[in-house]
Amino acid sequence: MKRIVIAGATSGIGLEVARLCIRAGWRVGAAGRRREALEALRAEAPGQVETQTIDITRNDAPEHLGQLIERLGGMDIYFHASGIGSRNTALRPDIELNTLRTNGEGFVRMVTAAFGYFRSHGGGRIAVISSIAGTKGLGSAPAYSATKRMQNTYIDALAQLARMEGYDIRFTDIRPGFVATPLLSGDGRYPMLMRTEKVAARIMHILRHPRRRVVIDRRYALMVFFWKLIPEWLWERLRRGEKITTFVPHGTTATYPKRTASDNGNGSAGPARGRHPDRRTHDQRRGRADERPYRHAHQRIPLQAVAGRIRALGGGAGRLGAIHARARRADGRRTAR
């Protein structure tokens, strides 16, 4: 019977994974800040669940973790599902610092405590939920995306440390996309939103059949693939414009100012057929990129534009070329309508 400790088991993904572990017959050590939620979980399976109130931002969190492990009878897997995130384009210091305290300081405090336990008990597995937001810096949530990137790198560093020192400690970095959890409630609308139960079931599969790193789900894995191909200068330019709306914490879209009829010189507000919508020279476009017109008001950046620029840079001539062609056809159909 496996023994798993879950930090952040009071809601969202952590709670759903805890329930799946109970159904699988595992012993579960549930940790979180809300005592009533922990007791409700324990009531579902009193013989399998031990609980401990832990605030990962406090210095005594490792001590409480040790107490929970002792009552559980040991620990085979440490699963870190605790974290916060908020949109913060205004850069409010309290939001940024709270995010750093939980996703940075709290994360390190708990993961190093778990690492120390496994080091002295012959090994184990540390699995953490980070995010695809760590792939690139997201302007709408600077602290969130930065701390998620830190988590990715920190797990990489600990994995190397374990190998260097000869410890039998394994790591799993789980990077989901948008998940319908309390973290996103009241914070706008999100594309490709995944159900918590679906993500928890995928994580349970990963815990049974461990992998070093995984993105949930395939759609987001494809999106991350293309994110990585976008050069830094282009990534930053995707956010330039009069009005920008960015979805957080796991993806980004943008909107741009509406074009006027005079932009085309033919009396229409859309691009003239048969020619590029922007007739300025290369130097003019580079010098005044923020004034570059777009086809429609509040339109997402076309995949054609992104794929075309990456292709021009030589990134992925075959597969990306096919995607570029499909995007051009799709844009053509939308224009025809």
C-alpha cells in the first residue's frame, strides 16, 4: 500500500487527487490550511487518511510535515499541489509578494523538507504541479509565471543533486494548462478550460506510471511546443498595441486597435485583397511597430502571422510550413465571409 502526502489537499486538483488515491487503496496524508476541509476529507475514509493543518509560508511547516509523515507511518510520494496566482497588470506589490511567498518560498520549504526525508529513508518520489506558465514570461501575471519557471528549474536542480549524491529520489514535474479550479474563479474567461476531475485522473495515472516531466493535456503540449519556437523579440511584440487582454495563468491571447477605412486606401476597413495589409517598408514597420494596423477590432493574433514569422526564421520548415498553409487557408475563408 503506497503512502502519499499531498500538500494543498483542501481544494482543486489536490483534493481530487486525494480522493482518487483513497479509491486506489493508498494511505493519504492530507495537508492544507483549512482544518474543516481536511476533516471533511478524512471523514470519507477515516482508516486511510491522516490530516495536518500546514501553512507552507510559515517556518514551522517542515515540522508539521514531519508529524504528518510519522502518523501516516512513512511516505513514499510527496505531491505538492499548493499554489496561488493572480492577474496583476497593475503590479500591486502585495499580490506579487504573496505569490512569491507561496509559490517560491513555500514551495522550496516543503520540497526541501520532502527531499531531506527521502534522503534519510532510502529514496522516494517528489511530484509537483507547476504550470505551462513557466514556459515564457506572461505580462499579465509576472510573479506567477516567474515562480512557475523557478519551480521547473528548482526541480531540475534537485534531480541533478540526487544523481550527484547517489540518492534514489525521483522527480515528476506536472505542467497543466487551464484547469477549472478556485484559482481561476472570478478571474475572467479562459480558453480550453479542463475539468478538475479529468486533470486529477491524468495525474493519478502519472503517479502510478511515473514520468519525469509532463504537460496536461495534448492541446497544451502542442501550444507549449510553438511557444518555445517563438523568439524573444517576437514574443514581446505579440503584446504590443492599444488594448491588450492576456489570459492567465496558463495561456495568452491579445487584442489590437480597430483599423480605419483609410488604412487600406480603398474605402474598406479590412485588408485589400491580393496585397499585404501593411504597405510600409521594412524599416517603417520596425520603427513604428506599435502603430501597425490589424484586420479586425479585438481579434486574436492570427496563427498565420506567428507561424509565418517563425517559418521565415527557419524554425521547423516541414511541419510548421504545413500549419502555416492551413492557417492561410483558414484566414482566407474568414475574410471571404
